[in-house]
Amino acid sequence: MKKFLLPTLLSFSLLFFSKFSEAITQIVNVQNYSFTPSNFTINLGDTVKWNWINGSHTTTALSVPSGATLWNANLNSGSTTFIYVPGQAGSYSYECSFHQGTMSGYFTVSGCTPPDYSSFIAININICNGNTANLNAQTSGATSYQWFKNDTLIAGATNSNYMTTVGGQYHAIAFNSCGSDTSPNTGVNILPEPVVFITSSMDSVCIGNAVTLVGNGAISYSWSPSSNLSSVTGDTVLATTTSDIDVIVQGTDFNGCTAIDTLSLAVLPAPDAGFTFTESNDIATFTNTSSGATNYHWDFGDGASDTVFAPVHEYSFEGLFTIQLIATNANGCSDTVEQTITIVGVNEIEDDQFGIFYNDAASQIIISSKRKTAINSINLFDISGRKLKCDTRLISVNAVAIDTKNLSKGIYFLEINTVNGNMNSKFIVR
């Protein structure tokens, strides 16, 4: 049996809970009647933090870009820091209001914005073994990317998306001229494929016969080729074919993972059964014309059978009989043929108790006791055992006539009630 996996491409965007921005905090030390550094450039999203060293000072905005917020904060031993986040690009100037003209500074805020993953949410993703996950870390403003697996740089992985079939923890860093932002790890988990296999009642089948195939290891199944199967879904199907075929099943488990198994089904040849016959009165002689067979079973239609190649059979009563021949070869494959035969010439059926005589002109059957035993009554039954109404006429104490005008052709049975008990016999209406 051959097993395969079906590859699938799964696409996911990396979503994260919080921002891991590369924005900076610019420290400005306040001491000795100076701001250090007194001028600098930062980007939007960066922070300015004044840090008091000594003295008593303020940081007081002089000019800011339109839309930006002015500030004025004391810096002394009781208030040692002040933080300001610029909201607009442009130039900012400020001074210490206690030391005007001698203690001032300025800074410039660039309008460039670094990449930002703050609106993304982290997820873990599951993929079936052999399938591909497409990880997408695209974010606004980024001009380049670098992917990492388990904190190790992936060489050449510099696009916004990365495709992988391997489990692990993945993150990307997005860059532009203003800075970068790092995504948190996103886990890729590999789910095992189901172990799908076909069980069969047999690996070979006689031509024209059916074999039962059962899918195992999954919760749903899809079968092919459809032209040779009783169904293309379900865990159990019947396969019928006149030539060797490969039956394929695809199984899917509760995770949606799939696997395939293939069963090669060989077709065995069947024999060709045939016969002819001749009959003389109650003797039938059979000629076996079968080919490709090694064993034979004959049913002569009267309850008798034989296993010889070409039998001769003697019938004990007249009637229409169905002859059946089953020819079987060495592989166990068989073929059956039937013909009918009519046996005539057995006109009288006798036993040691009664004689049965036919009076065709009067449409009667005469039943007489050979031992002169008195007959009380007669019951008539057809070949299926059903009791029939019959017209009887007592000829003598030990002889009875039965009217056969209303009886169909066939075999009938008699239950004869006498003073000595019940006796059974049979006769044929022709």
C-alpha cells in the first residue's frame, strides 16, 4: 500500500497584543545653568526626558510647531524629572525661566514615523504536517523586513511574508529610515497527519464479483475510481471490476489533516461453465463443455447431485427439472449455468402397499390397496405441502378414484387413511 500527504498552503497575518517599538527616549541633563545636550534631533514617537542634576530650574517652552502642546515644569530636588512626547514634527525651543538668556535649548522633531506593530494581536497557528503556513508581517511605512526563527536570523527571509513547513517561534523586524519595530514571537505548531489505511476482505477478486473495502484511521473518507465503487464516501465500499485497478482512499481527521492510501486489487479469471444433454425416458446423459475449470457440482433438480465431470442420471418420476452446473477453477472462481429437462415415461408410481393407475380418458387416478386394506379417506397435497380440495369417489372398500380435471400439471402427494393407519404416496398429473 502506498501512502501520500496532500500539501496545503495556509496563510496567516501576524497579529500582536502590544507594541515593541524601537522609539527612543532622549535624556537632557539639567545642571550648572545648562541643558545637556542643548540641541538634538528626534523622530515622531520619540520621547524627551529632562533629568535634574543640581540647582533650581525650569523647562519652559518658548516656541513649538502648530498643534503641539506647550509645557512648563519645575526641576529641583523635589521634582527631578519631566517627560514630554512631541506630537508634531518641527522645531521646539525652551529655556529655564529662572535663568533667562543664559540657559536655553532646542530640538527638532523629524516627520518620519518608524514601523509600528502596536495594533497587531499575537496568535498561535496549527498546520498539518506537509502543509505550508504563509506568515505575513506587513505593516505601514516599512521598507524592508528580516525574519527570525527561534531568535535565529533566517538568511534571505527579507520580505513581508515568509512561508514555512517547519514548527517553531517566528518573528519579524520591520525597518524604514526612521527606525524599526519588532513583532513578538508567533508559534507555528505542526499537527501529525492521520495514519490512513485500507483493509480488504481479499486482495484479489474473481471477475464480476465484489470485494468489501474499509477505510481506517480517519473520520471521513473519499474514494476513487468512482466507476468501480458502490460509493465514493463513507468508511466502507464495495469494489467491482473486470481488470486490475488501484483503489485510492483519502482520509481526513478531526483536525482537517489528510492522508492517502492505495490498494492494488487484482482480478482473477473465472471459468466458463457449459453442458449439453440427451435423455431417454427417465435417463439423462450429460456432456460437460466447460472450460478453465477444475471442479464441478451438478444439481439435477430432483434433490440429487453429483461432482463428476460428465454424469449420467436416472430420474424416478416424470416432470420438468432445472439442471444446474457450477464450474470452479483453482483460484476459487466459479461460473454457473442452468438448463431445463422434461422427463416422461414414468407413468406409474407404486409402492408395496398401493397401486396408482391413470385413466386419462376419464381424467381420473385410481388408487387401490394391494393388500385389500380398507380405505377410510384420502388427503391431497401439492408439492409445496399445501392441502388441496379433491373430488374422490369410492369404487370399492379398498379402491378410490380421484378426479384430476381441476388439477394443474405437476407432482402431488397422497395421505391415505386406512383401518391399519396412515400411508403416503405420490402421483404426477401430465
